[in-house]
Amino acid sequence: MILETLILQHILFAVPMTNTERDYHGYTPMDYDADSEADEVYQRCLSSLLTHAPIGRDDTVVDIGTGTGIVALELASKCDHVLGRDIYDEWLQYAREKAERRSIENVSFDHGSFREPNIEESVNVVVASYALYMAYDEGSEDELRTAIDGLVALNPRCIVVADKMRFGPTQTPNDYETLPPMGTVANLLAGAGFTLTDIEIITESVGVLIATR
């Protein structure tokens, strides 16, 4: 199970793991940051998210599946407070250290998941970046619906999904992951009372959806 988790984390950026990495189980938060910085598609997706997400100066934003805090730390300058949530304590600690090194004080990181976000504050915007697709990969549409229901339960005015999903009619076979169709993600958001107000297609398998209510 540990190895499967490490592989899933690594293929977020479509970077093949070497046999040595698989044997060592040594993929670290630093590796994740290095991969994300080098990955053009990820950087384009991040740029689109930052450009198009309707976030105001007084907003409280939740970054669910925050990982090493890449998105949360970028959003900090755009809003009042960012709450980063993830299930991996080591990565959360690394994100806290990054925030401290950069003297970013309006970001906090804590344990949380799609099912149990661990949020008590009133929330304006929820961001899910390169994390929501895993729910579909692991449990198909039912698990994806449960994950989106967890986001909707936070009662935000806007949900931003910057993620892997299938924009084309077919998907190239992949040994690691099955991506949700964009239409499925959009329909689940619509069923929860949100209207899709913006779609930014980065590639046929990566894009940004903005849904508001």
C-alpha cells in the first residue's frame, strides 16, 4: 500500500519512477516540488488557476489535497486566509516550513480529506488541485461524488477544480490511473447546485473548471 501511494503521488506529474525509486520508496516532498516546477503542464494549470479563480481579498480559501502547499502559498497573496488540508503529515510539515521560510502568515496547514475536510471556519472558495481525480481512479463515479459532496458541504460560493480529467472522447490507456470525464465532474457539480462559469483546457487530460452558485 505504501508503494502504491508513492507511485500515485509521483504520477501526478506524469514523471516515470525509476526502479531505484520504486525499490527505495524514497519519493519526498522535495522531489514533488522539483517535479512540479519542471512540469510545463502543471505550471500552465497552476497559472490558469491563479488567473481565473474568482478569489477576493477578504475571502477564506480551502486548498484541499494541498500536498506541499504549492497552490496554498501562491493563493495567500490573493485572499485573507488559506486553509491547506492533506492526509500526509510529513508533507503538511514541509508545507508549514515553506510558509515560515517565506514569512507567509495567512496560511495554515492541517490534516483533512475530501470526506472530512476538518474545517470549522466559514469558507468562500474551495480549490482542489491535482487531487480530486484520485477519487475517481480509486472508486469510480461514486467515490468522486462523495469527494465533491465533501467540498459542497463546506458551503463555498465557488469551487475551483484544477486537475486531471478527460476532455477528449477517449482516453489513452494508462497502467496507473483512470481519469474522470470532464462532463462527469461538471454534472456532479451541477447536481450539487453549482453552475459551471469557466472552463480552461490545458491539455486533453488537464484543465481548470470554475463552478459558482
